[in-house]
Amino acid sequence: MTEPSQIIRIVSPMRGLVAILAISLAVACAGAASAPAAKEADASVFGGLGTWVDIYDGGVYTAPEATAARIAARGVRTVWVETANYRATTDVVKPAQLGRFVEALHAKGVRAVAWYLPGHVDPARDTRRSLAMLTFRTHGGQAFDGISLNIEGTALRNAALRSRRAVALARRVRQQAGATPLAIIPFNPRGLERRPTTWPRFPWAELAEVSDAFAPMVYTGGAFKGFDATYGYVTRAIRLLRFQTGNPDVAIHVAGGVADRLGPEELAGFAAAVSDDGGTIGVSLYDWATTPAGHWRVIRPLSAQ
């Protein structure tokens, strides 16, 4: 095959210039085809006081409007709503009830962020269900304010392949999302540090390239007892996330929990860790259905920092 330098030597000056421009254009196009779309979205949609709803929260969908009113009364600014997971039988679970819930949240001034849990076993299914978050519309034509991928599924045993598929999925979603904010819900950084065989070489940097924020599930309830143990665990998780992504300013929404497994000391430790860090954009407990009434008084002030 003739090298570009040989082409330039054997053609006329004008034709040489055309050849150079053609080669440059080809290289540029090849790079554009493989690179994810540039991020255009505002991470603030993931900020403030949040709460979580999953597809198993039947009570939410029994009375979507009443649930939205109760959520708004707690001062919640963002609800993370699961649309499906890789085990579900449909791409969007209970779409009619979900649409009513989203419209009711918007009517109360509360943002709705969709989330999907991929299994990485069936890339086509994961892609279809992820993109369904972007194309979903309520009966009144309303869309989600942001979307997120919950990169915690380990159904695929091959960790290296799992990472490649997770990154490829995130890049495809990023390309389609445009101005819609995209968050990654990653494995708990501290949890992976303690048990690295769960997901060796988790692709932190690659996911950071295409996401607008991270929402780590920093669960301590049931496993760590007392203020000090909880405080240290949460503090370490937040610091590890910044280190692993290579971005000290990465937007982080900290999700603690599981809510009803956090006693007074553990809840105080979680709140103190988030408060002392001072650099996160949002906070929540998993999930709405399991959060005791008294817990809101502790975490609500954190969103005002």
C-alpha cells in the first residue's frame, strides 16, 4: 500500500494538497465515529435531596399522584425512578402508571431521573432498554429530566468482557442522549476496594468520560455499626470515587442505605461524612419505601449545603 508521503512526492502540488486534505478528513471522520459524543448536559439535575423508587415498589404505582405529593412534602428535589432491569419482561415496567407518576412529580416541581440496571449478558436488550429511558413519554408528552445506568450487575462472569460491554453501552447512550443528563450509578468504590474480585478493574475512567455525574450506592446499613465505622466508610467511598475517576471535581450524588437498616448512630455517621466532605451535589437514602419519617430530618439539611 502506498504511504501518504509517497503520494505527495509523485503528484502535482495542487493534487498533493488535495491528497493531504483527504487523508486528514478520513482520520478525523474515523476518530469521530469511534469517540463518544461530547457532553452537553447540566449535572445539577442530579443535585439536591433525592429519593429512589424501583420497579418492585407496587405501592407507588397504586397511587402515583398521592405518592408524588408525599415525596414533594419531604422536600425532595429529584426522584430516581427505575424503568426496568435486565431481568424484567418488558423494556419499561408499568408505563401508564409510570407516566402518571412522572407527571405528578413535575406538577409538584420535582425532577424525575430514570435508571436502568443492565446485566451485560444480552447487549442488544441492554441497549434497547437503556434507550427506552430517552424515548419514554408520558400521556401528556413529558420526558424524564435525566437518565442513569446502574452499573452494578454481575450476571456476566467474565469481568473484562463485562467492563467492555458496560463502557460500550454508556457510550451508545451518551451519543443518543444529547442534552439529556446522564449519570452512572456505579459499584460502591469502598465495597470494591474491600472485595476487588467482585469486579476487577472496574472502568471508572472510561465511564467518567461519558457521564455527567456519579451516584454511588454507599450502603452501610446492616454491615457497619456505629457512628465511626459508618463515617469512615462513607468518607473513604467518596474519596475513592474522585481518585478512581481521575477527577477531583466529579459531580457526586451520594446514596446511602439501606434506609431502614440505618440506626440513629449510623444515620448520623452518614450525614456527618457527607457534610464534612462538602463537595457533593446531592444526597439520598435508598429507598422511598424504606425511609423512616425521622430520617428525613437528618438528611434534608445536607441538600442545602
